[in-house]
Amino acid sequence: MTFDKQILDFYFSLTKKPPLPEGVEAIYPFDNAETKSVMQTFFTQYYNDRKPRTYLIGINPGRLGSGVTGIGFTDAYHLEKYCGIVNSFDKRIEISASFMFEVIEAYGGVEKFYGNFFFTTTMPLGLLKEGKNYNYYDDKETEASLKPFITETLLKQMAFPQAKPNIICVGTGKNLKYLKAFNDTHHCFECIEVLPHPRWVMQYRRKEKEKYIQAYLDVLDKIL
């Protein structure tokens, strides 16, 4: 089976309601017909092959980015501008997507980047609390509730024949700690490289953005 079909089967078979404590809800975009359509177009366009890919593993989708498009670190604006996939979604720019597409352009463009890499997340569905983005590790109860779901879905993605054993963790703090502990138990990563989260770069180190783009390029080149 080609990689695009495995990815789409994975996302479209996710449960709508993973176990969550009261007050935290999941973002499930796959009931939206346009989301499914742009995902099918995107993944067929870039992943309709059996070539191995290195995973960049983020935290969980955000409500303005892949919580809308269904595509990791991709908002509606960048999906249309750089991938040529026309859509009617609100074209608000999500800052993590903005940074990542600068990295992608510096790397050599979408064809080259997606030919070598795949964006995914530790928690495959986005989370909201009081209408705002929430992370799977933001409180111990949420993290504990989601542990079986994260374990099942992450192992399933790593079992794809195209998954390379060396990964890149996007996020130098709690996401890295979680993935290291996960690997101590399940032994599915041979190597974990790490890069700062693009939201952190854009919020706190924007003036040094070019330095962090180069840091991404160095790791992308190294891991291949």
C-alpha cells in the first residue's frame, strides 16, 4: 500500500472522542467534507509512493492549522500558496505553519521536503480547553487519560513500512520528554533529534528566526 493511503486510512479511522477529562475536548476535523478533500489531494500529491520518510513529530494539531486542514503544520493560506491546493477555509495565518513553510522553502521547496519528511504529532487530534488550544501534557489528568490512545496511534504510525526509525521531535521540552519515555518502553526510535517548536521561535525568538531556520536545515540534512 502506498504511503498516502496508509496516512489517510489512519486519520479517517481515528475515534472522534478519545478519553479526556471534563473541560477538555478534541478537535475532529475529518467530518468536514472539504478537509477530507484537501487531505486526499495533498497526500496523493506528495505521498503516493512507497518511499521511506523521516517523521517530524510535533505536539498536537492547533485549531487554526492542521485542526482545520488535517495536514501537519499547514494552514489554509500556506496550503493554497505553496501547495497549489485551492480551498475556501479562512486564510488566517498560523504562526507555526508560517515558520515551517519558510523552512520548507529554504530546504528546496515542497516537492523535495515532502519527498523526505512527514509531519505528524504525538497526539493526533487537536485539543481545546475554554475554546483555546491545549496540549496533551498541559495537565497530568489529560496526559494520563490520553496515554493509551497516544500509545496505540503512535505505534500504528511507526509501523508503517515507510517510517524511518530516526525521528525529529518538534519541541525541546515536554514533548521531547514524553517521546523519550515512550521510547524507553516501546523501543521504536533508533535516534531522536530535537528542534525548537516553531511557535516558540515565532513568539520569543522572532528576531533570530534565520538562525533557527538554519538549525532546522542542519538537522534535516544530518538525519538523512
